[in-house]
Amino acid sequence: MIDKQHAILFAKALDSSPIFVKKAGHMNSEVNLNEFPLVFDLCTTRLDLSLFQQYLAHRYDKMALDYIEGQKEKVIKLDPGEILDEGVFHFRHLKTSGFCTFYTKYDWNPNERYYEDARIAAKRISNFTRIIMLDKLEDLNRNDIREQIKLDLNANIIAYLCLYDKVKDQVTEPDFGIWDDDYVCVVRQDPESGKLKEIELNSRDSDLNMYRKWREIIISKAVLIYTIEDVDKYLHSY
């Protein structure tokens, strides 16, 4: 290791400025690493970054620098075509926990890579919860929904059923996920066409706390299930 004094002298001789990466530990989740391109490049390989910061580093590699530099806030809006890349990334790097809703109003393919990667992550971390957020009770008769539930249960995903009508006055976003309790991913569809409209990634403390409260509200109104037979019991209880 080079002595600090010698490093400073060497930098002065080169008419440059040293960056002491070892001391970059102060760059926690409150610091926007994207504002310091060289420091960003060095620190992303040396710091224990949060999942949200890891994704920023991933986007830094993929996207143009001027795009990334525009993301000053802790909120990023993604185009619909980017959801798979973001999903694959966070499922692959998920460390401790996952919580998400599955809104049944729209058509889904339970065998898409997004859901397959979620199940792989669930087997790895063992703390993965999915709420089947029912637009209508009758949605539980749909083959795609039942297949989704079967595959999730087989992957050791903790599964709940919840009618959105029971929580919609308090929970205004029916489709969201909280990853490693570090950031939230909100999926918004066009209410008319059902097509994906926007994906929002948000790590602001105030917003994250709101979604955590929503998580508790949903779980308090939901029913835990263990088998597909529990789905039928739930369906026939109304």
C-alpha cells in the first residue's frame, strides 16, 4: 500500500488529484454516486452497496452517462420495455427479503422469465411473500392465476389472497414490490388497454415508509394459503 503522503506528492507531480477510495465509506445510501463518475466507477467495486445503488451501477454500465446524470432524485421512471432487465437484476441480487403484489386485473403469463427468476430467488432467500391481489373474486377461477399460485407455492413463496376492494381506500397502488426493504418497484398499467405504462423505482425514505405501511395493511386483510385447496376454500367462503 502506498503511504498517503507519497500518494499526494505523486498526484501533485502529475498535476492531478488523488481519490482515497478506502475512505469512501461515507458514501452511503444518502449519497448520489452518479454525480461523481470516477468515484462512482471506483466505489461500486469496493463498497457494500444497497440493492438500489447496485441497480444504479448496473444502469450506469448499460445506459448513456448523460441519462444517468439526470437521475438526481431517488426516483427513477423506467419504460415498460425495461421491466424485465430490472426484474432479472433485483431477483439475481436479492439478499434478504422480497414482498410483492400480483394484481389480477390484467393478463399475465406465470411462466415468463420475470416470474421464474422470482421463484429462483425465493428458494435462495426463503423470505419471499407474494400477495395475490384480486380485482374480482372470480379471478381465482382463471387458469393463469391458479397456475401462478401453484408454481409460487412449489417455490416456497409465502402466498396470500386479498381482495383489492378491502384495501383500496388505503392502498392506492395495487401492483408494487419491496426488495430487500431497500426500495420499491411500482408497476402501472393503462386502465383501458391493460398495457404496461410505467415502472417507478423509489428509494426515498418517506415513500418507502408509506409502502411498508401498505404492506402491513394488506397482510392484515389477506388470507395466508398453503395449498391450491386453500384457494378453493377461500373462493367458496364468499
